[in-house]
Amino acid sequence: MRILHLLASPFWSGPAENVALLALAQRQAGHEVAVALDRRRTKVDAEEPAVPRFEALGLLDSGGLELSVKSPPWTVLGDMRRLRSRTLDVVHAHFTHDHLIARWARPRGAVLVRSIHAPRSLRSSLPKADAYTVPAATEVSRLEGKKVRVLPPLVDPRFKPAESREKLRSELGLKGAPLIGMVSTFQASRRHALGVAAFEQLRRTRSDARLVLVGDGALLEQVRQQVRERNVQEQVTFAGYQQGESFVRWLQALDEVWILGLGNDWSGRAAAQARACGVRVVAVREGALPALADVQVEQPTPEAVVAASLSQDRARVEHPSNQKIAEEVLALYQQVRSAG
């Protein structure tokens, strides 16, 4: 099949990595796959740009689509003309902007599939598509009567247990047990304030515990201030934004990761990455996290987080391989194509 993914974002964040891994697995299954990105917003100082990543993977579409929410109307019309002229079997849209363009400029004979990455996209104005994917089973019922599949997070093969966690911790300058991490952008939805408050309480029972905060974002300085106010600055490491192999190493070094909220991708990808590294996952009940957590936080309170962390629960969940996930999505494509 000739498959084109539309992702109107210039950032290597949110669902971008998941889209890249899905496209790679589809290509490995023998299909012709490309990904069109936002080519207008070239300056993305606050985040890592996506174009170089997709280009390095050989997935970057060269069909001339600008695909940006910042495009003027005449450029959007140009994108529609270009898309309509393509020869494709599947157009897989990932954001609303993509979906609107594909809805009205679908190439002749192509089917349109839309991936919902966050529940806010499931509203009455959702454009029509032949099929949909959602990030968690809890969202399936909201698309009653439509062809729907759950699209789990895909995991890069680099995420695996460290050969020597102790050696890795020594190289990173990390001490303490348990070594707990939060790995996300510093924004309100990720609940770093809750994590710091819970960590302060946890240390009353586990005095050797240490907290590692990986990431950056708008609330970074606010969280730093909270750490100082709670007098735990000697036990908290701010690792900064990490990417590629460096991010894998920081994750591998942890005993446990706390995922206390989700951003614009509800697939729970960080939880799946952590589990692949042999790291215990403590998570709230959001998105796909319940299916990926070793233990769930019953309520978003410091006491509930501490109770979950102190429990001995460890789930035995086998996450599907990237190829298995790709096969499920390809089967959905075939189903809607066969339906005409």
C-alpha cells in the first residue's frame, strides 16, 4: 500500500515519535510510507524539530505540502490541490488540521484514517473519516458505530534494561534508593508539584530516596522553587532536557518512574518506554496509563502517590511489539478499503 501520514507539527514531541515508529514498522512490512510535517514553522527553539528526525529515518515526505496551522488560506488551498493529485491508498491524519485538509482533498481511491491522540479531539465537529484510532480503550465507546482500533504506544528498540544499572548510575552521578524519576515537560498537566510534595512525604519512610526530574518547560523554575521551599534540593536532581541515547540512559538508571499526568499524547508512551527498560511504573488513571502501570495512583494526592510507591505491586503485562501494532493498523486499512 502507498501510505501518507499527515502530522501538522514541527516538533519531535507529543505523538511524533509514535508516528515515526508506526511508519517505520509499516515500511518494514513492505509498504511505501511517508510522513508530511509542518514545513512552515522552521524555528522551534523551545523544542526539538521533527523534520531532521524524519529525514534521517528516510520517512520525510517530499510532496510539497506545507501542512501548517499557521499557513494562510491560499497555502492551505495549495496543500489541498497537491494532496488531491497524489496517488495513494491510505491517508492517515493525526491532527485536526491534517484531517480537515484530507477530508476535502482526499486523493481518488484513497481511504482516510484519523488517529485521535487526546480526548479533546473527540468533539461534535470531528470531521468524517473511514476509520479512527484512539489512544486508550476507554475512548472507543465515544466513537460508537464507527470503525475504531486502539493504537498503543510503539517503543524504540533502544529502550531495554541497562547492562549494569549501578555502573550507569555512577556515570550519571546518581545515588540513592529508590531512585525515582519523572520524565516529561514541565507543564501543569504533568503534576510535577504533586510529585515533589509526594517525594517529600516518601522520604519520611524512605530516607535514602532520590528524585530525578528529566525535562524542561514553562514551569521549571516554579518547580525548582518548590523543591527549595520543601528543603529537598539535596535529594532532587534536575537532569534537563534529554534526547536520543542520553534519554534512554537516564530512564534505564531509574528504579521507578512516576507518571502523574499526560500532555497532548494520551498513549502513555513514557510508561511503555520505562517498562521496556525494566523500570517500575507508578501512574495515575489517565489515557492508556492503567494498561501500562505496575501500580495505579487511586487519587492525585501526595498520600496516594506515596502509598502506590510503597506497595510491592508489579504488573505482568506483555506490551505488543511495534510490528504487531503496525499489523493491527494495516488490518484496519485493509478493512476500510475492502468495505469500499
